[in-house]
Amino acid sequence: MTCLPPYDGHPGVEITWAADCSEAFNQGVMLAQTWLDNARTGWLWAVMIAERDLLPCAIERRAFEVGFLSRIQQRICSQGLCGHSDHTLTLAL
């Protein structure tokens, strides 16, 4: 189980994985946060792909992507650019 806490007023998400992917997921979240906090230097897709491809297996790469994109989505939604509910979402992947 990995957990993305609420951020910028957007709810978090809990995800159940078939294997322990919490480290890869958290790496994705942290990289996205770094990109957001550093004046968005570089292309978003290039930053994500370069780091994701360093992970050894497909499920870890997927967890990294989900963590990365979830943090970006939280920021987009906090800007009022998408609708959201006020409760944490739970997913099984």
C-alpha cells in the first residue's frame, strides 16, 4: 500500500500494489515536487522519463509514473483547473 497525502487542498490517494512499490512511488512524488518547486526547469516529460527508466522492473516504473503524475495532478487541481472530491481515494493496481 502506498499513500499520497493530500496536497495543495487536493485529496490524497491510497494505492494497493501487487508488490512493494512504495519506494518507486515516493521517488516519483518527490521528483514531481522538485520540478514544481524549481520554476519548472526542463521538459516535464523528459524529467519523468529520464528518472523512470533507471528503475529495474515494469511495476516499479509504473509506480514511479503514478506517483509523479499524481503530484502534478494535485497541483493542477489546486489551481481550480479540475473538479475533485474532499475525500481520499483508494485504488488497487
